[in-house]
Amino acid sequence: MIEREAPVSRALVIHPASRADMARADARLEEASGLAEALDLEVADAFILQTRKIDSGRYFGRGKMAEIGDLITELEANVAVIDTALSPIQQRNLEKAWNVKVIDRTGLILEIFGQRARTKEGVLQVELARLAYERSRLVRTWTHLERQRGGRGFLAGPGETQIETDRRLLNEKMAKLRRQLDEVRRTRTLHRAQRQDVPFPTVAFVGYTNAGKSTLFNALTGAGVFAQDMPFATLDPTVRAVDLPGGTRILLSDTVGFITDLPTELIAAFRATLEEVREADLLVHVIDASDPDRVGRIQDVESVLDAIEAGPSHDQAMIEAWNKADRLDEEDSEDLAITVQMANLKAGRPIKLALSAITGMGVETFIEAIERALSTEDERVEIHIPPQDARALAWLHAHGDVLASKVNPETGATTLQVRLHPVEAGRFRSQFPELAIPQGIGEVEDEDDF
């Protein structure tokens, strides 16, 4: 039997942009082409189309739609990627006019997510988002089943139309997926509760897709998470324990990348996963320093964080890791160094650091910054432990940073000065209420004076 290669789909990529959006148009077109290539589409041509008025039925005017149709025929393309959100009627009319498959931005991202999801939760989330998207695009394309009878004989009602049947089947599938997803979410909630019982602060990586989050995550953890120069290389969150140089153990979480105009269906479907971001003690916003559109993409990430009630605007500590700094030329490197230096002089602003996960440049400084950021909220407490409470003494040595220790030779009681994370301090108070540790003693004395 002779195996034949599957035919390659040739795509025409169009980024419609208003006059106000032209500043980011080049970056958006490059991104749309990258998304198409991530789906193994051969990009035959890509261009920006400035739009003045949007047609409610076809998105483009008749003249422009005819020009694009001629170009599709000339390029022998069989897919048209329109880098914007199309209404169901617009998508259907364009497909009829051009006689090719039309994919809008939402459909493109959903398709990539569908290919990349690996865990059970990720697959369920993407499938639910895809069905929600398809439900709004149901049109009657069957001619063999115009109507189905509702029962037997002439007394039966007209029954359902085919589109009603399809919508009902989709609703049933979505209901089943939601039940399955609820089960998986309950499991995730239990796992999160178990991690909270372990007194380790959590750090979550966030950032625009392809900013290098997984590469930086691997550099810190050696986890071997799939990382490649492509959008949405990884979708499923990964959590690893990491020991910092100062002895603090943290839980590091690598999360899904954000993107401009992230479909609302995906934000809703991935809300359970994004809760890992919202509940983290510290966020690390990984930024591609070499990206010419980095300012706009920083704003895109911040808007998604606001949508899930996370980030500095919601009193959550954050570090900005300007990754891929090794790709900058000398002038841009100097500009970034000045930007970082000036930003770190402003109190209350996120710490900014330049680094390269590939070369290791600045990674040690980055780790030190994580440790400092996590220690700013630590409680420094003085605790007197009777000799019979050896379990409490062992707990503090295991979960806190013991700065000074002194044993009373007459009573055998131990007095400790300990630095504890607020979560750990709360757990100690709940487990050993009889010791009644204070709420903090400020700066710790030198051990010699203790």
C-alpha cells in the first residue's frame, strides 16, 4: 500500500486594523501568521487591511471582499485566516463568497489549544470552550433532514428542525463536560488545599505566550517542561518544589500563556486553572525584552490579570522578569538597564529584572529577588517553648527560619527568634494555640545580644 502525504493547507492571513490600531498592526500580523503556522498551515501571503467601516453581514465591503476572493484564487489558498472575531453570519457569508474555509482569531486559538492540551482537565476545558464557540455558529446545512417527526402518525407534532436537534445535542455534550470538569476541579481544589497545608509559599509564572516562561521554569526546576519557540507550546500548568539559596522552599507554577483578545470562552473554561495565579503569594510576569510590541503585550497580560482579579492592582506582589535580554543589541541593552534601574527606585512598583533563561544571565539575581519579595511579609516572632513542647520546637526548625536560639539552663525552656511566612505563622498558631506567639517583634536583635 502506497502512503500519500496529507495535502498541505495554504492559508491567506489578513489582519484587519482600524486607523487607531495601526501602531500594533505589524506585530499583530506577525503573531497571526505564527498562530497559523503553529497549526501546520502554509502561509501563502499575509497582509494588513485598514478598515474604515465594518459590514454587519460580511465584515468587508463588497469591493474589498471581491479583491480578496481574487487573491485567494491566485494563491490557490484553501484557508482564509481573519485575525479578528467574526460573527457567525459574517463567517458563513465569507465562506460562501470565497469557497474556502474561513477561520477567525477565536477559532484559530481554540484549534491550537485543542492540539496542545494534554491533561484530562486541559482537554475538557478546551472541548467545552470549543462547543460553546460552535454552538453560536450552528446553521442548517442539511437538506436530507429538513424536519423530523415528533412521533407516529398524523397526530404527531412537527418535531425538531435539524438545527434544533444539533443545538440540543451540543447542550447535552456541554452539560456532560461541565459535570466531568467539576469532578476534575474538585480534585484540583483538594490538591491545592493539600499544598496550602504544607507551609510553602507559591510563585506563579504568567506572561504573554512565547515569552519564555517554560524555559525559565526549566532553568529553575530542571522539570523538563516542553518549551519551544512557538505560541502556546505548553497549556497545562506544572507545579514543582524549589529550594532557594536561603533555605526557603517554594512551590513554582508554570501557567498557560496569555494573548491579545484571549477568547472569553477560554477565560471562562480555564478559570479553575487561572485560580492558581490568583492564589499565588508572588507572581512573576515574564516579558520578552526583544519583542518590539512588548509594551502592548504587557498591557494585554495586565488586562487578563485584572479579569481574574490578580496582580498588583489587586494587592498581589509581582516581579517583572525581562527575559531574552541576550537578544538585544548594545544600545537596547543599555536602555533596558536604565529602565530597570529607574523602575526599581520607585516604591510600591513591581521589581524589574533583565535576564536570559537560555544563557543564565541574571538568573541568580532573579532567584535572590524572589527570596527578598517573599520575605518582605514574613513575621519575625519571639517564642518561648517549654521543654515538654519538643514537637513545636521541631516544627519551627522545619518550617521557619530560626534566627537565634537560647536555652534557659534552670527551666530547660527554649527561647527562639524565628522568621515565619504569614501562612506558616497562622498554621503554627492554630496547631499550638497554648504557646500564643505574638504578632511580630520587628527587627531581630543580633544573636550575641539575645
